[in-house]
Amino acid sequence: MAIALITISLACGCAGSRSGEPDAGFTGNTTFELAAVYSDTSLQGIAVSPPRTGETGLFLASPVSIAPAGASRPGSLIIADRQSGRVVQVADNGAVIRDAVVTGNGPVNSARAPRMIRLDFGGSLFIADGVTGRVQTYDTQWRHGADITPPYAAIGVVEGSITGLALGAFGETYLVDGSNARLYRFDASGRFLSSFRGEEYGWARLSRPAGAACAANDGSVFVCDPGLSRVVVFDNAGIPQRSFGEGDLAEPAAVALDGHGLAYIADTKSKMIFIYDSTGRLVGRIDSATLPDAMLQGPTDVAIADSVLYIADPPSGRVLKILMHNPGH
């Protein structure tokens, strides 16, 4: 697996950047180390047994989403593959711990095309399906539980396409509907609470929302909107607070939040990761110039576990594992 060590100056000034370059004035440096690259070749090379499906011999073909496994298996990672319809759990050394097929006749077969995955604090797996317009939940043993489906008819919209999801700090689930440009909010039991899209505020309206994430401190929801090339922040009830990324972002697909107030945005069209501070100021980037061994081709998801950054890059068929030293300092 390729390894590289780089240092990026994360700089920011008094106003948000609109030039595509990090603002000057920030005094800290963050070191990024490319620690591992997960691909079908690397997984096949260390797998105990081949994939269990008659449809494809691939573990990874187009890895679209990622989720660190958390306390249940520290250091391991769950990867959803859009092309093969497979969900794979990978150990820290790259070994396949387990895998399931979410299409066909596999052990998990209620979804058709995994679009985004997330894990809650208890280790339950949430799979957003871009075809059926719903989210399936699975326990820690990957046994199918409840489905979360927005009440499309009751709201007065056509059945949508779930393009993202976020799990709130207080047990809420937010589903992102890219087709209808809105979010659906559910409580911890899966009961529908509300929907919102920001159109009544004008400046905060959503166009084609995708990935989302919830802040641990106050439950605010960060929503990527590739249609308007920005990120909109709502409070946990759906009231818009601010937006950022205008002038920098091109097609933001997913966002991950760390414990230092930084937001990492995967931008598919720009082929890079943008980094913003808690005020929405651009402070750094990860791209082929700053990390040549990475060579991102169109990242669709990003995740953080402690000081480890994971990036899903479907066009290259790879997931990157990057160690971050002194993030936010």
C-alpha cells in the first residue's frame, strides 16, 4: 500500500475565502500521511475466501461510501460499493472481516443500489438506497431491522431518491432527498417528525442536496448542495443558520466533521477535499498537488475516526486512509 507524508499549511483570515485558495493568517500546520489504499486488488490479495456471490467476483468496483466501524471493531472500516451492490467490512490491515450483498440473493437483500452508509453510536448500520427511496437498518450482526421511508404522499411530493443521510447527536435520522430537494427528519424510534428545504428563507433553499452530517455539540445539520455549489447549515429543527463554500466548491458530495470544528468536504467535480473551520472559512485542501500518491478522480464520501481520514473515490475504485497529525492546530 502506498505511503506518503505531506505537510499542508491550513491558513485562514478574517473573511471566508472566495478565491479557491486558503486564506492567509492561520499559524498552524497539519501533517497528512497516506497510510493505506484499499482496492479490489488489495482486498483480494489478503481475503480469506473469495466474495460470496454469483454476480461478480469483485469486493470493490465503485466504492461510493464509507463508515468507520467505531468501538465495536476499532480501526476497521465499512465500505459500500455501488456497482457490485456489496458492503464490506475491512480490518485495519486490509483483511476482509465480512461482506454482504445488498442486491440479488445475498444475506442482505432489501436494497438495490447502496448510495450512502452510516453507523450510529450503537454500531447499527444504515444503508441509503438511491433506487428504492428508503433507508434500511441493520444490527451489529448485519441482521435486517426496520426500514425508514419518508411519507412522500402525505407531504405531497413524488417518491424521491435518497442521496444522503445523517445521524444526529440526539438520536435523530435525517434523510436527504436529492430529487425533491429536501430533508426528512425522524426521531430515534424512526417516527417521522418533519421535512424542510429552506425555500421559505430564500438564501437557504436547497437545489440538489447530497451528503450531510450532524455536529456532535449542538446537533446542527451540514448539508452539501452540489446544485448550488455550497454547504448549508441548519439547526436540528431545520431552521437555516448559514452557508459556506460559495466560490470555492464545485460539486460537494459529502461532509465529515471532526472534534476540532473543522469540516471536510468531498468535492467530486474538483477532485479534492476542501477543509473549512467552524466559521466557514477555507483553511486547506487535499488534492493531487498536495498528495500526489492519492490522485483523487472524483471523491463521493469522506469520514473521520479520531485522527484518521477516509476518502471514497469511485472512479479509481479505491478508498484512501490518511493519518492526520495535529489537525486543527
